[in-house]
Amino acid sequence: MDRILQLTYESSISKLCEVNSSFDKGVLRICYTGENRNKTYISKEVLEKCIPTMYNCPIVCNYDRDTDTLGGHDFDIITDEDNNTKIINVTTPIGVIPESANVWFEEYEINGKTHEYLNADVLIWKRQEAYKKIKDDGVTAHSMEIKIKDGEVIDGLYHIKDFEFNAFTLVGIEPCFEGSELQMFSLKDFKYKMEYMIRDLKETLKVRDFSNAKNIYN
């Protein structure tokens, strides 16, 4: 069974620019090279090798309308008729990393430490309620969900040697957990919203030049 890992990083979505009535373009600061605070390690070389798997991956969140917050109860635990326990993701799609995205590394200083972060262009879907929250308040953390293909423990650190990107979850609190029974995106509502977003995305990508995107803060 595939091993799914969620790694939480201090993050941001910046430089939001209006593409059309359906999407804004922005930049997602994804993850940094080296040791993460939960004792995992991903080298720059491994990240570079795995970049092709991020294209068309969804950006998701769990937005609470009552509290106007992101993150928190991002999964439910259910038991089926055979008494098997499953973890069901309850996030909804809020964006995507398109195939046309630029991807690059850039250094940032956070809490007095300099980290080299992987960055990517993203499209944020404006039809979701969470869009206004993201636009007005920004994003301070996200959980990078990956499927581990190869790794080993070296000197107390789990070195990830090969993986695939699965999703990018925008969070307001840290939901970092690990489990082999994670069942992603199985809810009918998620599938419907994802299909709806992809239809909008196909229309948007008919125009591939985003250089004239309007800065929403002007």
C-alpha cells in the first residue's frame, strides 16, 4: 500500500494577479530543501527530479464559513459495512499548478534562518468561498502531500529519495500526520467541484500568455 506523507511548511501565496473571472494567477512557496522540522530530509536534487509530478496537482483547503478560517478538521474517520476504518479527506479544490507553470528555487529568510524554497506559479479558483479569505488575509502555511516511493533513515532523519506530489493543502493550523490508510479525494462533492474547476481551467488555458494579467491590488 502506498505511503502518504504530509509535510507542513511556512508558506505563502503571493503576487496574485487577475487572469479572468474564474482564476487569479499567483506564486506558491512550496517547500525548502534539506531537513524539515518533523525529521524528514529532501535534497534539492530529489526535489528537482520530482518536479514533473507536480503539474496538474490540485491546491485544496478546508474553509470554515462560520469561523472564516482555513485548516483544522481536514479529514473524517469512518467505518464501512465490513468494519474497516478509513480516513476520508474533506478538503475542496481551490486551485491547481498548471502544466504551463514556471518552477524555480529561491532563498527566503524566515525566523532568522535562510531556506532555499521551491516555488511554482499557481492558478487560484475564484468561485470557491475560500478565495476571498486567501486574497484578503494571505496564506502562512501549507501541507505538501506526497506519495513516498523510496526513502531510508540516516542518523535519525528520514531521507526521502523519490516521491510524487499528490496535493497542496492550504492550512490555518498544522494538520501534519502520516498514515497508510489515507483515502484522498473520495467524496462526490470534491469530485464534482474538481471537474467544475477543470472545465474552467481548460477555458482559461486557451489563452496561454498571462503576461497581461491585472494585479488585483492596484
